Amino acid sequence: MNGNHLHARIFRTTDEWYADVDDELDPQPDNPLWYGIYTTQPAALEAACAHLAALDQAS
């Protein structure tokens, strides 16, 4: 377990799915620590989980 307090947000606009990872101090979508744009919800979710796992491995 590490000291990161992050969460992932998956949301959709008209044609695209977005994934972003925010910290607990600034959980706003306008300034994510990381983000990506995807064509499907599962792809966005998988990418966010992979990014969180990579951050966990780095700490």
C-alpha cells in the first residue's frame, strides 16, 4: 500500500469516453494528473486502472 490518494473518473461526451486520474486535493476534471480519450467505456476503464497500477508499482 502506498500513500497515494487517487481516484479515477470515467465519463462520456457525445462521441468519446474520457478517463482521468485526480488526487484528493484537486478532484476537478480541468486539472487531472493524467487523462486519456477512448472510443469505449471498457477501454477508458482499463486505461485508468492500468495507470493507477503503474503508479502503485512506481512507489
